[in-house]
Amino acid sequence: MKGSTHRRCYCRDPKTAKPLGKNCPKLANRKHGSYSIRQELPPREDGTRRSFSRAGYDTLKAAQADLDHIRALIGLADADAPEDLARIAELLEKVGDEKAPLPDVEATRRRLRHGLDLTSRLTVGEWLDDWFSAKKVRKTTANGYASHIRVHLKPRIGGIRLDRLHVRHLVEMFDAIADENEVIAAENAARREQVARCKPRRAGRPTAAERERLGKERAVLADMKPFRKAAGPSTRQSVRRTLRAALNAAIAQQLITFNPAVHVELESGKRPKPLLWSDQRVERWRATGEKPSAVMVWTPAQFGVFLDAAEDDRLYAFFHLIGTRGLRRGEAVGQDWTEVDLDAGLITPAKEIVVDGWDPYESAPKTDGSASTIALGSLNVAVLRTHRERQEAERKAWGPAWQDTGKVFTQEDGAWLHPETVSETFRRILATTDLPPITLRDLRHVAATLTHGGGGDLHTIKETLRHSTITLTSDTYTSLLPEVDQAAAEAAARLIPRARSASDGAPATPSAHASRTHSTGKAKRLGR
């Protein structure tokens, strides 16, 4: 296919104002005018001709370099692959129309070899929008994706071309998020100090001078940024997971060949390790108000105190169930009576009620394994039978106004319970006790600990809590009860044969092997 360079100027005839073109007398000077290139391209599918043209080169050398570049791109297509030649022609035609820079030869070679779109100029932000709009996930999961895309990904890397995104871009993004965290911490601290200044210095009605001072301080507060939440290690890991999923989808659609999110190293966002509220930790908490861990677990005795306080509440069975069998809040609120067999002592959390902002909606369980059937103990069954009798009494009292939702736990008129209503009830009952603090979610940890203390191994706990892997169970949800740990320590120590008792120093009954060794040593000392 033919290609050429040529030089032209834009001088005009002073009389006719027509371009002089090749007749310009100044063209004899090589520095006059500019150079252009033209390269024939393979014809379109309908047979019409097409070419690549570009002007404005200052030197013949620069023009020839671009012409050689175009020919190198055309040469990437094998002689027996006309479809590849057509794709390159389409690419060059688009580059020429958009006056865009010529694509890199090696990058084009890779994209051609992997069957990727050569003409795509899709940005990361555009792809994230396309990917998110096609996702079919739970609302809560979708809200998380949307937040990561809106707050972190699009503002920082959204303008980068998708096929040019590298690990370096992501390292810079996460470094910028870490820097922003420091700014947020400083601004939050300044706002807290300003809030303190906005409080009256003395009780009672403030004086005119005090009102004037408060007005100025509150005006300063109104101009300050609101409190913001920093993006901690767990949040940054979640942002990376969102981006990694989106880029994996781009690879599946042959838009890119490399996922840089896989190769970014971040600070681990490990789940906090649950700790048991031992007597020493409770004493320390009462003295300082500080919790030893973000996740604390009640002992069986402490959970018993809470159940005693909750026994007269209409949601007593709810707290008893999740504290012994480990249902999640949404699972218990969404539990249907049709999935409870009190005669067989079985329950299947097949539905969940979760919230989108504040609005509750019904959804499938968190994972496929979450819908597994688990056993109910005789005490669970008795508590649920009593709860059902109470619910039947409420049904009769409401008459035709009763809403037959089929849920185990409902409002007095049978309507759905809002998940936050349950949490608020838990906090209210807890406030009437002298117990150390935990959250409603922590009752799931209590259930794991009780199962372990009752003799259940890690596999039993995994099946009860319906985890996907036993690693999650062992790393996060199991808090050894002191008495169980003590019994294991005693049993381990008893396995060691000793000649003397470790407790009083008296000789212990030696094993047969120890006796033989002792006798042999004595015989040698006597010269036998």
C-alpha cells in the first residue's frame, strides 16, 4: 500500500487570495512550509477507499518517522489474517479522525494477539459505571460498590484510560487516601474543639456578652467541614476488592489483559480478635472505660444475667435464639415459621430482612451456605413454643387488623420488625443491667463460645454459624472459655511421665521404662 510525504505551505496569491500550493517560490527553502503524510489503508468492507493523512510536521524527519510508525502498525497483521488488518485499519482511521497520538506498536501487538478492542478509549470511570449498572447484587452490596466508586475510585483514577491503568496509579491513589485520612483526623479534632467552645461557660441564662461570644463561635463552627469518617485499612481493602472485581470483568470482556489491583499491597484489614469479658478485663473497663477489643464476648454467666433481664420482654426468644444458635440479626428478623420445625428441633434461616438506608427489604441469605438447617436444643424449642403462644394471643387481640406476614418475630400487629428496632431493644435492656458492653452482633460470638464450651469442635461451630470456610471460624469467632482452656492444659500436662510429682516434690510412681532405666544405672555404679 502506497504512502508518501510531501511539503506544502499556506501562502496565498496577493491578487486572487488563492493558495499558491506547489507554485510558491519560497518552497525552494526547506524551512518554508510544513510536511504532511498520507498512507493508503485497506479498503472498507463495502470496497470504498480509506487513508491516513496528517499535516503540520516541522521537518521531513518527523513526518517520515510517523509514516514508518504507521507502516509498522500495518505490518503487525499476518498475511493470512485479513480480519487483523481490517482492525488495524479501523484503528488508524479513528486515530486520524480524532487527531489522536499514534498508538504504541508493542501495546497494539499485545492487544491484537489477545483479541482486544484496538479502538477502545474507555476510561476507568466509564468502565466502572458500565460494570456497576450491570451488577445484580444485594442492595447493601450495591451501596458499598457505589460508595467506593463515587468517593474513591472515580475522583482519583476515573480519568485514566482503562487499558493504561497500572499498579503505580493505584499505589498513588491509596497513598493519597492515607494522606487524606490525616487531614480528616486534623479537621475532626478542630471541629470537636470548636464544638466545645460553643457551649455556655456557666449554667443558666447567658449574659449579653456570653451570647455574643457564642454567636461568633457558632458562626465559626458553621463554616467548618462536618465530621468525616476516615478510610481505615478495612475500607481500603474493600475499595481494592471492588476495583479488582471490576477489572476482572473487563478482562473477561477482553478490554484489558492485566489487573493491577491484584498486585497492590495494602495494610491488612484484619477482623478484630474477639476477647472474653474476664473478671480482670471487666475491672479494668470499669476503671478506665476502655474496651480491650472492638469485639467483646460475654461469658455464659454474663449472658445468663442478660437473659434474666430480658425474660419479660416480648423479644426474649429473639435474643435467646441468636445468643445460642448464632443467627444474624437480619436472618432472625426474617425467619419464617414455615422454616421452623419445633417437633424435630430444626430451623433453616432461608430469608433475611436488611436495610437500604433505613428502608427494610427482604432478601436471600448472605451466602448460599447461610440457608443451611441447624439444630435447636430442647430449651430453644421450649422458648420458641412460649413465644408462639404469645404471638397467637396478639393475633387474637388484633383481630382483622393482624398482618399475617408469617414471620417468627414481628411487631404486635404481625408486621415486619425493623432490624434497628431489635438493636435498640437490646441496648435498652442492656442499660438496665451492670454488664460490660457488647453489641447485638456480638451475641453471634457468644453462640460460638457456648458451642465450643459445650464440647463442639471447630467444624461444629462452622456448621452452626454457616461459614464458608473453617478459617473464618477459627480466626474470628472462637473465644476459648477459661474453664475449657484450663481443662485442656491439665489434660496435656498429665500426658508427661515424671519421676517426681511437680506439686509436692515427692517421688512419683515411675513408669516401667523409667524403672528399668533406674535399675540399669544403679547396676553400672556397683560395678556389676
